[in-house]
Amino acid sequence: MARVGLSTERLVRAGAELADEVGFDQVTVSALARRFDVKVASLYSHVRSSQDLKTRIALLALEELADRAATALAGRAGKDALAAFADVYRDYAREHPGRYAAAQLRLDPETAAASAGVRHARMTRAVLRGYDLTEPDQTHAVRLLGSVFHGYVSLEMGGGFSHSAPDTQQTWTRIVDALDALLRNWPAPSAP
Amino acid sequence: MARVGLSTERLVRAGAELADEVGFDQVTVSALARRFDVKVASLYSHVRSSQDLKTRIALLALEELADRAATALAGRAGKDALAAFADVYRDYAREHPGRYAAAQLRLDPETAAASAGVRHARMTRAVLRGYDLTEPDQTHAVRLLGSVFHGYVSLEMGGGFSHSAPDTQQTWTRIVDALDALLRNWPAPSAP
DNA sequence: TGCATTTGCCTAATAGCTTTAGGCAAGCCG
DNA sequence: CGGCTTGCCTAAAGCTATTAGGCAAATGCA
């Protein structure tokens, strides 16, 4: 029985590719085994469970996304940084829909704390350094940016904006403009 | 064999409850059959497939959400309407997480066109009537609101904001404040 | 190089979910 | 009351997940 040379690394990487091709929720231990032309049980030496596989793919995606963001932010500040940061998410989701979906997988707290998720949070705060926000407004803004980016990307990917003018690239640009304007002029709390 | 009185209606309603209890992705024909103490195959007279069941639950959720939004918007305008509209989404997601997740199910275009999704779009435009936006900016704003609401709710539900101060209610309020300010002062396109 | 050990992939088996085909009886209708 | 529709059932096949235990290939050590 020829050995194929499986490893956790290769499985996770192939799982990520599979996710991009057929969707993250179609990533299955069986499908992966088929892809390597190997029996299903063989994967269980390298991966604890289906859940484990998915978690590892999610962690890979978070790393890749954080790496891209770090590169994009280097040498940029203010609106320039904001736009670059925003584009990283959108472009990644368009290029790697399955991985992006994986990155949304709910992780248990310890796993999340050890993931690249914390780099994302730090980088979002770095982007906001170009604006004049102090706590707790900075945290509010972090959450707003996360919401807009994730919400937009997920609606766009889900086809929520299809079949309607104007095109989504224009909207994306104008939303980034709007966020920049908002952050430069962050309103005080309204009267309670 | 006593007849339980199944019907598509009852199945979908029970499926929605099940979704809220155990999560939308745990909603399964088998689980539903157990809940009615009936054999699995019996459900297939009332529901075409597992996918069909999920789609019907999604449509139910969209209807409920649209009904709530319509009620909330009645007699309100401007920021008042914006805040009420926003709260409808967040509150619904908190009360009915499974149904809310169902509402995000990707529908095929014809189904989507016949769903309550179009009411949502209309109502979002109604909210924006309180602000001075003309096309195509109104469409950009519709998409922004959709992104923020969906993104925030989905991150909050996924635990993305947990374990960190300040509490999420404050952030939510301030985000609505910020959106109101932004819509009252929508920026012109930045220089290309 | 030859042998022992590790380790990779396999077979076998259990269990759950989905879906289809065909059967029997409960309840409606004349 | 008898006939017909229709609701729920049994049976069966196919797919996924997961575990246990086996054989052979690769590795390492003499």
C-alpha cells in the first residue's frame, strides 16, 4: 500500500482549497479523503475530528488574513490605512470565499485567544490611531469597523447586493469614504 | 397508529423553535421527527427535503422580522426610526438566534424575490427618507445600514465582543448615534 | 545489510442523517 | 356502513463520522 504522505499540514491546506472550491460547509473528512485517494479512516491519524479539521482551516485563514493586513498597513496611515485595511478583507473574501467563511467559525475562547484574531484586533486599533479617538470611543469604533467590513463582505458574498445598480465597487468606495468622514468627526453621545 | 396531525405549517414552526434551542445548523429532519415522536420518513409527506425545511424556516424568519420592523417603524421618522429599525434586528437575533441564523440562509434568486426580503429593502429606504439622500447615495446608504446591522448582530452573537468592556449595549447606542450623524452629513465622493 | 520498531494507511464495524418505495390503517364522504 | 384518500409506518440504500485493530512500509540502529 503506497503511502501518500499525509500530514496535518497538507490536510489543512487541501481542506482550505476544497473550501474555496465547494464551500466551507461542504468540507468533509470524506471529501478530503477522496481528494487524496485514500480511505477516510486514514485521516484520523492526522486530524482529531471533523470539527478539529474545520478549526484548523479557520486558524489558517485567520493567519493569512492577518498577514495580508499587516502587509497592507505597513507604511500607511489615516484614510489610506483605513482603505487598505478594508480592501484586505473584501479581497480576501472574494479570492478565498471558503477560507473567509472558515474565518467566521466560532472558536472556543481559549482557541480564539491563541489565534491570529488578536492580531486583527490590534491592527484595527492601529488603523484608528490615525483618528482622534480615546477610550471608550475607540472600542466603539473598533466594533463598528468590524461590523461594517464583516457585514458588507458577507452580504456581498451571499448575493445580497446582486442584480442591482450601482455596482458594489462604488458602494464599497463610498462606504470607506463615509467611515473616514465619520471617524474624523466622531459624534459625542446623544442625550440619554 | 394514532395520527399526530403533522402539517407543513407545524413542522416549520417547530423547526424554528428547534433552531432557537439548538442552533439552525442542528435543525435536522431526524431531530424534528423525534420532537413529534414520529418516524423520520413521515415528515417527507409534508416537506420536500431537508433543504426545503430550512428554506421554509428562513422564509418564516424573514416574515417575522419584516413584521416587527413594520410595526416598529409605524409613526416614527428620522433618528427615531433608525434606532427602532436597528433594535428590531438586534432584539430579534437575541430572542431568536436560530431563526436569525435561518434568515441568513442563501436563497436562490426566485425564492429571494418572492420573500419578505423585498419588504426589508423597502423599509430600509423608508428609514432613509428621513435623511436628505438622493440616488445613488441612497443605495449606498441602504447597503451600509444592512452591513452594519447584520455585521454587528452576527459578531455579537458569535461572541466576538465578549469579555471586553465597554458593554455591547453602549456600543450599539453609540453606533446608531454615529450612523445618524453620518446620514445627516453624508460626504461627497472623495477625489478619484 | 539485516532486523526491530515505529508509524501510515487499511479493513471492519457502529451509529446518525437523508431520501425513496411501498404498505396498512384511520378518518372522511357519500 | 363501505370506499377512498391520505397519514404515518416499515424497509432499505447511500453518505458522513468515528473507533478499533491489523499489516506493511519506512526508519533507525547495530
